[in-house]
Amino acid sequence: MYKVIIADDEVWIGFGIKKLIHRSGLPFEVVGEAPNGIKAYEMVKELKPDLLITDIRMPGLNGLELMKKLLEDGENLKVVFISGYAEFEYAKDALRMGAFDYLLKPVEEDGLTAILERYMDVREKKRKEAGPAEEMDTSIQDSRVKKIIEEINKRYTEKISLGDLADECGLSIGHLSTLIKKETGQSFSEYITGKRMEDAKKLLCREELSIDEVADMVGYHDYFYFTKAFKKYVGMSPSMYRKNL
């Protein structure tokens, strides 16, 4: 499980990011939330997170000052910046200084998930470069990932995480993520979303089911989040899709 600290003086933004991380199903845990740069610095020193997600403009220490201070201290973590369009130039400066990535406000789930998945890929590549034990035989590996895909196909409406699946098949999280993408052409989260949405489209043909019931049946227990996800996937809201059938 990768540890994350979120630093933002706007509490509701930090809360929203924490919720999106939890919803992604990826093996990231928010271990601390800081309201300013000084508190974020103290939390990083104490909790040693893998990832820091921080606003560029904050009281105490701003995001750039915070990252510079942590790098000077030799802290081994990646930094993702949150910025508005007005601070976009600062975000580019942050990348030049060595930031891992940046997110524009309002933070979108797809953008955040893509960054988390890329972080896992980078960690996996570093693990391989460090000279670990040989990877298991390709045929065994392929067999295991096929079983994992079968498991996902059975349980995609449930709350399943990539970390739990990795434990079940004896692979690292990053490596399993890479194998799933190679096998399906999609990331873990994209694959599950696609399965759920295709089911939702079929269920919406049944007029006796309310949209709320359809959402629940495909694994979304938040009606508004389901509506937003469906619209993003299909191009129209569930109610409009039903009307057009």
C-alpha cells in the first residue's frame, strides 16, 4: 500500500481528492492531510509518504518551497501539484524542478487515477532495475493474469482492489497493473468501469428498474457519481439514454 499526504489550505479540495483516491480502488492510502505547507513538511518528515499531493499556493510554505525543502533534506518521495489556471506557469516550473506531475483544478477523477497508475508503473520499473529475483516463467504469469481477469469479470460490481488481487496471485501491484493493461488494453480502473457501464446500458432497457436501482446493481452506491460516470462513458445521462432507447 502506497502512503499519500495531501496538503491544501482549502479543506474541501483535500477531502475530495481523498475520496477520489479511495474510490479508485488502487493501493493508495491517505495517511495525512495538512492545511498548510509547514504542517505538510512536518507530516512528511514523520510519516515518510511515497507521494505528496500539494497545492501550489499555501500559507506558511508554498508548494514549490515545500518541495525544494524536502528535496534538500533528501526525502525520497514524489510530488504532484494542484494548481489553478492562474498558477499554470508555477506548475511548469515545478515540473522543471523535478515534480512528478500536476493536476488542474477542479481535480478530475480520470486525471488523478492516471497519475496514480503512472506512479505505480514507475515504481515497478525501478523494482526491476534494482535487480530483483527473476520474474516467474511467462506461461505461469500469463495463466495467473488470465485467472485474475476471470476473477474481475465475476466480481466487478463489488469493491475489489488491485492490491488484494496482487496478493492473491503473488505478483507486485505495479507488475499486475502492467499485465492487466497488456491483456485487456485498458488499465484496471478503466476495465472495471467499462464492464459496469455496459451492464448499466442493458439494465436501463428494463423500465421497471429505477436509475438508482441500476446504479446499485452495477456497483455504484452513489447515484450522482454513477450519473456522472455514465455520462462520461456514454456521452449522455442515464435518463437521456433511457429516453433514446
